[in-house]
Amino acid sequence: MKLVVQVKLLPTPEQAAALEATLYAVNIAARQVSRLAFEQRTFRNYDLRKHTYEQIKAAHGLAAQAAQHVIKKVADAYTALHANLRNGNLGKQGSPRRLRAESKPITFHPLAAQSYDDRCLSRQIDAQTVSIWTVRGRVKNLAFTASADQLKTLAAHRKGESDLMHRDGMWFLIATCDLPEVPLNHPGGFVGVDLGIANIATTSSTGTGTGTGTRHSGKGLNAVRHRHRELRRRLQAKKTKSAKRLLKRRRRAETRFAANTNHVIAKQIVTEAERTGQGIALEDLQGIRERVRLRKPQRVTLHSWSFHQLGSFIAYKARRAGVAVIYVDPSYTSQQCSHCGHVDKRNRPDQETFACTSCGFAEHADVNAARNIASRGVTGWAVSHAA
Ligand SMILES: [Zn+2]
């Protein structure tokens, strides 16, 4: 399975200047290649190389591999554009949007990412440094930060090229690693995951028999969201360029914070399932739009994106750990009694409480829902593995 490892570079001011000059140079070269491709209607990597390779190498002081990567980047961008045009993703023939895309060469941001192969980039994993080609010569002993896990993965499984990327004033290297498939463990029960707002995820498992459940609070995340919403309101009123820039930065910071929270929760859930020899039951969110339109309108606007992300992080980490994942029908999980199966809207008098009107069973509402999801996981697994 493919895994993307992103490490943050810690360049000295001088090293950072060399990296910046390099991205500027390769992207000016990319624009030049793109113009030529557009004017001569030549889009294949091989043909473009014939026409532009020597020229951009000389004009921008590019190393041989860097020039080839620039040409390939342009060729790939046109391949993607042409596929989008063919598939009608940019509108019908003659539509304004489509005409705009067709009428001029593709441009590249001055700091757009650039690919590096092993001849232009080498890593000293133990020292946590890289040596990288720049237009100002080879930069050596460029430090990077990475977790012990990332270092291990990079050392053992990295394959192919890496991308040098600049984002929000920081530098990153993105590497693709190819990990061997982990055999799936046979689940001895299921951890059910209920997604919510107050509690981002609540789990309860069939395997341990206790059914008490663990709540992963969304307090920190909701506080950050609230703070950002306030700030956003103030900035949007201003409409100046600097306010817009700040707004964009805040939005990215919020996205990163949410992603980080989701990573932590996903890791806890997968670790718990792995430790107890269970699988994980997730709500099938395909239908969440219909469900929330009826029940909880605020969910879809604010949180569906985050729910999908948490679900995909869990699925991904589970696959790496050999933990089985099953998707269950999420309807009525909050109204159904996990003890006797009775479904009634009145079983859930408020956000936090579940109290069965039939058998009297009482539990935190999210834990009750998670228990339902867990037992649907057991049933679903039995059905799909009956043969
Ligand atoms: Zn009941």
C-alpha cells in the first residue's frame, strides 16, 4: 500500500533563500515550456524535451534532472487539463469557463512544488538531514524533523521521487513509500464508532463485554472553530488584501488543527481495536446527507467533511495494522435501544441522554449509538463472511 510521508525542513536563512530561488527558477522555466507547448500544440513529454530541454537548462541554470522534471510537470499538467476537457469537467464546448481554460497556456505559481529524484536529493536518515540540488549549488546538511515512525518508514520503504513544497512560509519534503500489505486479522468482536459534534467519536466494543464506551471530546476543536469563526466575521467585514491573506492563513491553520485531531483520534481507535483483537465498525456516511437533512442540519454544513476525513484516517490506519473495517447502515442508531432493540424517537429525550421507553435501559446517548454500530458490525461481518 502507498503511504505519503511529509517531513518539515528546517533550513537556515541562507538555505531557505537557495530553496526559494530554485522554485522560482524551475517555475519560470515551466511557464516558458508551457507557452511553447501551447503555441506549437506540442504536449508530449518526449516532444517537449526535444524542443525545450537545452534551452531551459542554459537559461535558468537548471541541472539535467531538474530540467527533465520541469518538462514532465508541464506535460502532466496538459494531460490532466485535456482529460478534464474531454470529460466535460470544465463545462460544455463553448462555455465561458471552458474557453478560458482553452485560450491560454497553463501557468505555474512561482513557488509551485518541484519533484526531485535520488540524483538531486539524498537523505541522511540517522542525522536527519538532506542534501539537495538548488540553483545556488548543492545544499548540504539541511535539517528536517520527523517522528521515529516516519524515519523508519522512510528508511525501509521510500520509493521514487519526492516533492519539495513551500506552504505558509514553511518548507516540506513529501515522499511516497510503498509498504507491504498487512494480512487481515480475524476480528473477535467489533469496536463501534459513533461520530458527533460534542464528542467527535464515541466508541463501544462488543468484544470486551463492558460496553462502557470511550468518548473522544471535540472540546478543543470546537473552541478553535468558534474562535476562528469570530475572527473570520471581523476580517470578512474589512475586505482588504491583508485581511484576505490573514483569513486564508487562519483557514489553513484550522484545517490542520482538525486534521491533527482526527489523526490522534483515529490512532487511538485503531490501537484499541488492535490491542483487543477486534475489527472496527464505521457508519456508512454515503447516506449522511439525507440523514442529517432530516435530523441534524448543522452537521452536514460544518462537519461532514471532517467526518469523512476521520473515517478515512481510521480505515487507512486499520489497513496498516491488519484491523478489519466494516461499514454499517447508520439509520436510527441514535434512537434504537442497544439492549432490547426497541426504536423510538422518545428514547432520546435530549442530546446526551438515552433512556429506553420499553425496557428502561439507560446510557449516554453517544455510547448507546456506538453499541448499536458495534453490533451491526458483528452482524454485517457474519453475513459478508458466511460463504
Ligand atoms: Zn430497550
